[in-house]
Amino acid sequence: MSGIQIKSLTKTYKSDAVLDDISLEVPEGKTLALFGPSGAGKTVLLRCIAGAVEPEAGQIILNGMDVSGLPPEERNLGMAFQNFALFPHMSAEENIASPLKARKSTRDQISTAVRRVTELLKIDHVLGHAPKELSNGQKQRTALARALIAEPDILLLDDPLRNVDAKLRFEMRLELPRLLSGRGATVIYVTQDYKEAMALGDTIAVLDGGHITQIGSPEDVYLRPANTAIASLFGDPVINLLDVVPERDESGIFVMLSDQKVHLNSGYDAAVGREAIIGLRPESLRFANEGIPVEIEAETPFNEKIVTLTQTKRGREIIVSRPAGTDAPSTGTACIAVEGTSAVLFDRKNGERIVPASDEKEQAA
């Protein structure tokens, strides 16, 4: 198989397993967004793939070849890491061009490639600067340009937009997918920003505590998170998580929220009577004439949305998000309409998602 295959990779420091039996695949030409909190092991995994760190166990297969034990220069990949790793005695332009010079490309080929990639990353005005004269954002973009310029089959990008200003980061979220797909590279892109993961990844792998806790499309991870921890990592404002016990009536399965019945998707029969947590995305809720009675605690306007913090009569907080310019009460009492079909159920004891029978049938098919 072309692309990247990681099989049962384990890396320990002293007695701590930083990576514990990690397995994943990235098909040729696709981008995997490796997402997780700080300290989850994302950079260590990239360094193992690159050959900068030697794992205790497991296989690393790049484009069908087992590269376990090979030095970095024999793995035929491009890298851009958080620490920049720029050559201090070279200008930004020389750093960026170094892979092409090593390949014995012509001067015209190098000049054209440097101009193209630096214009994209908006660093063409600092090509003559030494690394010490660059801001952290410029250093990071220089390292990214160096990784991109050689058009390697495999790219490892370690949070390359972390030190970039907000405007450029937004622009690069749009431009990078086009650039990467156009070159046909197989990419692992590390990020702590869920929006970046969803924008750039064909697939998202969530790494937490040395384990892959979920792999799926951006839609799957957002709408069907594997557990409450992942549900809370994706979304701004954060998902509402409320304790419930599903029940059944003549209309189907429901939960009670402030004495109001909220009917769920079919297929939750196994959850009836079980201590559970219901997950409600703030953008799936709306103010209405009827629904869950709440008291509005605070309202915070953002550019594109308005976030309202409310409290039920039992003191539970519910956050509602609506598009800016949408009419809704901002003070006093109100009612929230809940669309139960958009809700997600989790087991209260272990936080794992309760998979409805309809989803199990789809997975089996």
C-alpha cells in the first residue's frame, strides 16, 4: 500500500508510554489531521515516523517500504517541526532552497520554486534575512516552505501555523488543502486547533494519553464523537453535557430536561433506564415559544454568532449559539427548543458514546 502505515508503534520514556500500541493508515494523496491536547504524544509520533526518534516496538511503512531503523535522510519525506530547525548560517532563501540544491536542480528551477512557495506563504519579502532576524511566525513559514518546495511524496507538518497571525492562519487554512492536494502528497498534519483539523484533514485521528481514541471523517468526529472528552475538544462554544436517564413512551425513547420530554433518534432501546449523558451542540438549540424553561444569565456577541448562557430551574447551565443578527431574548426568562435527533448519548460511567442500533447497522454494512 502506498501512503503511510503505522503498526503497533510504542515509544516509552523511562517507565511512561508516550505512544502505546499506535496503529493508523494514511492513504496515498490524503491528509490526516493528528489532533489532540498538549502532551498527547503528537510530536513524538511524527519524530518516530521521520526517524529522529527510535520507537521500542512497531513498524513504520512509507509507500510500501518498511523504514523502521532507517536514518531520516533515507526516508524520502519532508518535515516542518515546531522548533523550526533552520540553518543559522543561511539566509531564509538558502534554507528554503536547500532541498533543491541537494537534488542538483538548476538555478532557474530553484528560483521559480522559491518564488512560488514564498509568495503563497507571504515571506517573499524576507528572503535575504538570516533566521535570527525573522519573527517566530516567519521562521515557522520558512520551515514550512522548505518542507513543501521539494514536493516530497510524504509530508510531516507539526503545527506549522501555530505562530502565524490570525489573518494569515485563516488564509492558509484555505490555501494549504489546495496546495497539498494539487501535489498529491500524503500528509500527517499535527494541530491542537479543532477548526484547523476539520478544515485540513480528509481524516482526523484523535490522540490522547498515548492512544488513538477516534479516527474518522471531520463530520464523524464532530457529530459522533467517541466519548465526552472528544466531544468537548471539538466545538466553540463547548458542547452541553447533561445527566439523563432515557425512558420509553408510546412515541419512542426520550429523556427529561426540566420536566420536558425530548425524544431521541430511534435505536437507543438498549439505553433505556441506563445512567447517561446527553450531548447537545449549542448551535443545534434555538429559542422558541415552547420548550425547556430557562433563565438567561449572560449574552456574548461574537462577529459571526451570539452565545447565550442560560440556566434551567434545576440550576443546570445550557449554552445556546445562534447566527449574529438573529432575534432572540437577551434577558429574563425564555424557552429552548431541543431537536432530539441531533443529540448524542454517552454512558455516564465511562464517558463512551452509546451507539444507536441504526449506526451499528450502517457500520456492519
